[in-house]
Amino acid sequence: MIIPSITKGLVFRSLTSISALSCSSKRLMASIKIPKISELPSLGLPLENAKRAAAYRAVDENLDVYQHRVIGIGSGSTVIYVAERIGQYLRDDEYRDYVSKFKCVATGYQSKQLIMDNGLTYAILEQHPHIDIAFDGADEIDCNLDLIKGGGGCLFQEKLISTSAKIFVVVADTSKKSPRRLGSHWVQGVPIEVVPAAYNRVQDDLLNLLGAKTATLRQGGKVKMGPVVTDNNNFILDTHFGDIDDPKKLHDNIKALVGVVETGLFIGNAAKAYLGSPDGDVLITSRENPAELQNETIMEQ
Ligand SMILES: O=C[C@H](O)[C@H](O)[C@H](O)COP(=O)(O)O
């Protein structure tokens, strides 16, 4: 079992050094004590337990309630638990005065909703261009902490937010770990956001100039006839290259094509990744220690 990270994390360490707060506004919202990770009821679905474990640990161990002010909230099904955990801090009297001052910037429509649904303050990057910390999911994570993202179609704004953040923390379940090189797990292909008028031309260039095996215009399927349109009114080409030898070079080559807005290759900007398992264990890798497994034994030391 994982030791409850609330007793290990940044939040707790900071708490020990401050005295209790007083504020009349904190009575406006019903107070809860933040649930300990070790005491959380099962969500009934192993994958959801894994995602929640990763997200809660990532928040508890990296969010500095007393120092951080601008928070990036990513997209996807795992980051739901990040927003939920930060919302729990907001409802705890110990932290409310600090968390209520957070400005949360979103990577798309879904994350804007998550921010508001959890009672947090939504803000825009134009007003808050310097993000203290950002949390986001990933579709594949390699041993260098390079990522494929954009499975949910949010890659451009995700890159904007994650590269504007001093600390970028990835949250995912362990199935997202790349078995070999990037591209070997997320075989649906690297998502590439393109200007609609250029999608044919970019598709040809990907196949003929950059050696893509497939470059498929993402379709809405049953929920929307025709191509998926991103939050930025663009299209997405899911482009499979097989195992990617040099993700940075491939990213640079794709970006050089006229009509490309952004790629789902996130190279060199994730500081840490939290990968949850259904039993609640969390594998933590960091840029300094890419292969390091910080399991329950290490956490107990
Ligand atoms: O466009 C979507 C994002 O890049 C997501 O962060 C990514 O697809 C991971 O999503 P999930 O947490 O649902 O696996």
C-alpha cells in the first residue's frame, strides 16, 4: 500500500510551518478535510482507481498551496482527478484562503469546465502568462519523459500551457508507459493539428516527405459527422510513424510543414510523471531520474 501522500507531500510540509488561518469568507463553503489517499473508497473500476491514485499523488506532492498562484489544468480523463483534488483543498478550511486565490488556466473547453465545476477560478493565459505548475495527461510516455498527447484533440493549447509552466507534471495510468520508443504504444498515431484548408497538403507531405505510414483525418464518428474540429477550429491528422527514433527531429520536421499548427510530440518539458496502478501504487519518474521507480518502499524511508 502507498503511504498517504498527504503526510509526505509539499502541502503537508508547508502546513507544518504556518499557523491556523482566520478568514470570514471561509465559512461560505462547507468545509471538508481532505480525504487521505489510503482511505479512499474504490471507484469500482480498476482503471479509474489508477488514474485517481496518480492524480491525487501528483497534486499532493507537487502543488505548493502557499507559493503557487497560477495553475495549468490539462485535458482528458485523468486530469479530472487533478481538478477534483485541488477542489478538495479549496473546501478544506486549512487551505481555502490560499486555493481560493489560485488562477487556473485551461487547455481547452473540457478543462475550463473542470475548473469551474470544482469551484476554482478560471483565468486566461493572456492575463496570466507565467504558470507556476501545470498538470496534464498523456497518451504515451517514454523513458526520457517525452510524450505523445492529443488523443482527446487538445494538443495545441496543452502545449501552450505546459511550455508556459515552470513545472509540468504528467498524470496517467501505467499502461501509458512506452514499451520501447515513442510511437510503439500509441499506434493510433501522433496527432497533428492542421489548418483545415491545408489538411490535404499536409497529409501528402507527411506520407511522401516524412515517411509516415498513415495520416488519417480524425473523424467525429457516431457523435459528429465529418472531421473533428478542435477548440481552435482546426483539424487533426493522426499520423503513425512506427517507433520514433528521434522525436525532437520528427517534431521539428512536422512543424516545418506549411499548415501545421502543432504536433502531439511533447519533447523535453515534462518534469515528472505519475503513473498509477489499479491497486493504488504510483510509479514516479522525473527528468533527473528517468528510470527511477519510487514505490511504496522508497516513499516510506
Ligand atoms: O487531447 C488530449 C490530451 O492530450 C489528454 O491529456 C490525453 O489524451 C490523455 O488523456 P487521458 O487522461 O484520458 O488518457
